[in-house]
Amino acid sequence: MSYESWAGVREQIQALTKAPGASSVFGFHGHKFLLEDPLTAGELDELEGQLGVRLPEDYREFLTQVGSGGAGPGYGVFPVRRVDGRWRWEGDGADLADLARLSEPFPVQGPDSAELDALQEECPQEEDFDEEEDFDEAMGEWDARWEALMWNPERTVGAIALCHLGCAYRQWLIVSGPERGRIWSDDRADERDLEPLLGPGQEPVTFALWYRSWLAQASRSIAASR
């Protein structure tokens, strides 16, 4: 993506903050179409120096041309901020990303599907227990096994949690490995593994496509609400 490709995007979003019907857009009450200030070139260099990895090009340009976070898909793009001299992303679930391991390749392959199916088959059913306490105990043990398998930190190395959609659904930007630059959906709260986000033609969704598609849809929704 070229440097100029983000030209005018910040101004376009700023114009939506007071547009009639803006509140009809999903996630509006989370970001209200407000953007944080863009990063300077020096701040971006410092951020990447601390992370030990170069961020995908379109996201780098977004950070320096549009904003360091704010208005965007879901309840908004998690802002990246310097806190006590260290850079980090802030938002609901942003801390799931291990910033010390962003240079490691993101594991495309998740838990073995047969293992997941077997574990789901073993999920306790309340009607099988005479006492509620026994069911609660069995469910607690099963939840711990499920969490250890699905929420293992190894699952998301090389990736940044970038936004949340509510109900613990999130989306990630892959920064290292073969999927670098692409967006993955995280529906693990609904007992599904992470999976790549695909466009209408089943094409991989990059950060730029992800963000621009959201902006186009938001603009259409606002226009329709008028």
C-alpha cells in the first residue's frame, strides 16, 4: 500500500463525528468516530524498537497518517500508547497479546480438531448429575481443560489484539509469520478456534481492506439512516 493511500481518511472520519445518523453505526458508543493523534515517525521507530518487530506496512502508515487508534471496526481500533515509557495497546482483551513475542511466527494451525471434538464430547451435562454442586465441580474442571487448550498463550504469539466486537469476540492483526499483515477472527468465547477473516471473494483480509471496508459500510449506514 502506498503512503498516499490514507490521504483524507482522517478528515473523512472526523466529518462523521457529527453526521446525523452516526449513532446508528454498530460500535459508535465505543469510539464515537473519534481518533487519537497519529504517531510521529520517531514514536513509531521507538514502538517497533521496543517490540523487536516491524509492523505491517499498511498498519504502520495508518498509525502515522490516520491515528494511533480510535474509530474503527467493532468498538474501535485499540489505541497504542506509551505508558511509563513502554508502548502497549489498550482495550478489552488487548493484554491477551504477548508483546515480548511478536517477532515469533503466528501459529496458523490451532489445536487438533479431533482433540477439540473429544473434549467437547466430554462436556458435563447438568441432567447427568443429581446434585448441583457435583455438576458445578465437574464443569469447573472441564472449563479449566478447555481454557488450557483454547486460550494457551502459544496460540496468539506474533499477533496483536486489535479490536473487540462485544461478547468477548475479538479480531487480531498478525505481525509475524506466513499470515503477516492479515486479520484473524477470534470467536473462542463461542467454542470456536481462531480463523482467518476472508473477504467477499474469499480473499485474505489485510489491515487496509479491513479498515476501509468498515469505513465504507459505516458511511453507507449513516447515509441510509438519513
